[in-house]
Amino acid sequence: LNGIRVLSINWVVLGHAYLFSASFLGGFSYISEIIKRRNFMVVVNGFPSVDSFFALSGFLVTYLLLKQLAKRGGLSPLEWIAFYVHRYLRLTMPYLVAILLEGWLYGLFMTGPRVQQLMTGPASYHDMCEKYWYTNVSYINNFVPWKHTGACLGQGWYLANDMQFFIIAPIFIVLLFGKPLIGLLGTVGAMVCSAITAAVITAHYHLGPSSAADSNQDEFWLLYNKPWIRITPYLVGILGGWFYWKWGQSITAGVKTLPAWLKVMCATPIWAVTAAVEYGVVFGLYGDIQNFQQHQIKPSEADSVSYQSVARIAWSLSLMVQVLLCQCGLGGFINSILSWSGWLILSRLTYSVFLLHIGLMTIFFGQMRHTLFLNPDFEFAVLYLGMLAIAYLSAAVLYLTVEQPVANLEGITYRKSR
């Protein structure tokens, strides 16, 4: 899980780096050329990286809560309160620091042509944080403001969704614990309702399958940041966590008795199918995006509806199957890579990297006075690796000074309440 978490946040940073380079430096001519490459779909259609985080979050919350419920036979009202307070404090303290930095302090380090637009003008970071910071810390910023052109910590929409999912997750988890059939039907039913909602909204507003294949800018607030659309990967994670809690140990014990050749024969087809599904989710829109970018031919409504309603489920389900294969001893060399001990240290910094990386890119790109792209591929590789390194170094500072101390203090209180 640590390896997946680190690779996913690196994927997120990659997409945002390309987005900022195009937006701030007039690099759209470069993007219009590189977008013709099939491998660039990893960037232009890198949205599943966020779904991976939702799925992992649902998996971990479910597995850990089910272990508590099984051990204690249930939770008291005070323990349920502590369950939510624990989550809120762990997320919010570093979040507040990131809001303070982006909304007020980053402007002190910036000079250049973009400073007013970014830090002091209408819909600037400062303006949006001054007006709407409270929506971030109350985790309703994916609703308020409903339709907006700016945001206070734009990536905060993810945290709003994750907190909202966390609040309602015990409904599904407790049902899966006490009444498995009802819980299973309820979770799957919620997934189906979410998929149908995505299909209806896509059809009604004539949205494309992806923002890269659609000129309608309303897709973000209609679909992209709304919990009733983004909850499907989280629900898949809940089912994965329940499955592993219920059968994981017995499956792992059985796998250990199998000869190596039989493990390979059993696992290889499953890995192949899930990898093919993931490839289809990321690269399947290549033709549609090319037609739209080069000829302004919008994908058919059937393609758009089917992709918007199914892609998130397909990706997260494939990922969860792969996670379960690794957890149960059928991961092979892939599990060896993802279980590398070095991932553990980096994984502890992923939340802070998520909070800080866009602000750091704003400082860098906002002060640029020249075009970067002379030798685009090489320069962007240097740029991306440099931004990634700075993001992790900055994240280490935030982690050591805020995130971990708060976690230690809060953890002591949380354990006492239990």
C-alpha cells in the first residue's frame, strides 16, 4: 500500500506540473504536439491517480474499523465521537498551515508578472482563502462556492470528498460486520446509484468522457468534485477491506501451501486482466481526445456516458484486486517492488506533498519571465524531478513540525478515550 500511495502522489504531481507549465508559460503549443503521443495519456488522462487514493482510503478505514469492532464487540458513543475527532484533527492541522501558506504567505516570496493575478486579484488564492477558508476546514468546499472560477487550496476538493466519505463509511462497515448480506447489497447498490447519476448528468449536460475531450468547463463542478460521483472507488475500497478482513488470513494461509508454479498459474491471468482494464481506463480515450484536440470532434454521447459511469469503478476494482493479490501472497515480483522498505518513509510524506505541491508550483511558475520550453522533454524532466524533490523536502518539514507532533499528541488522547 505504501508503494501505491507514493507512486500515485507522484502521478498527481506529474499531471499538475504539466498543467501549470501550459497555463503559466504559454506552453500550449508544446502540449498540442506532445498530446499526440499515446504515452502522454498518462498525463492528460491521469485522473485515476486520485481514484487510487479514494480506494486505498476506503480499504484502510474499513479493515481497521472491522478489527476494532471484532475485538471490542462494538464502539460506545464516546468512542464513535473519538473516531471522528481523531480523523478531523489529523487532517486539519496540516491543512490549516497549507491554507495559511497559499492564501497569505506565498505572496511574500513572489515577484513578477503573475503576482497580482495569483495573490491579490479577484479569484486569486488570497481572495478565495479570505472568503472561503472556513469551507475548507469544515470540508464543504466541494459545495461552497457551488460554481467558482478559483479556489482556496484548489486540491482541497479531494479532502472534502474524503472526509464526507469517512463520515458515512461506518454505515456500510457496521452493516458488513453485523449483517453482511445487507451491507453487501447496500454498498453495491450505492455504487450502482452513483454510476447511474454520473450517466444521467453526463447525458443531460452533454459532457464528454474527460475534460481533455470536452470544452464544457462545467464538468469540474458538475461531476469531478462531487461526492455522489467520486464515492464509487471509496465503496470499492470498503468492499476490499471487508473481504480481506473476513477471508484474507485463510486465503493467505492456503496460498502458502501452494507450489510456486501453481501460484504463478493462478495469479498471472488475474494480473493480466486487471492490468488490461487499467490500461483501457487510462489509454482508451486516446482516439476520442485526438479527434477533439485536432478536429474539435466531440465523442459520442454513448461513449461519454459509458466512460463517466464505469471507468472509476473499473479502475478501482482492478486496483483493489491487485492489492488483495499482494496481501494474500500472489503479488510476485510486483509485491516485492511495492513492499520495498523505502516506500514507508516516502509514504508518510504523501499527505504533506499533496497539500504543498501546487503552492510550490505557483511560486515557481508565477515568477517566470521567459518561456521554458527550448528542449521540452529534457527540460520538463528536469523541472518535474526538481519540483518533486522540493515538494518532498518541504513535506518533510511540514510533517516533522506539524503533522507528526499533532498525530502524537492526538494519538495519546485518542488511546486514552479508548
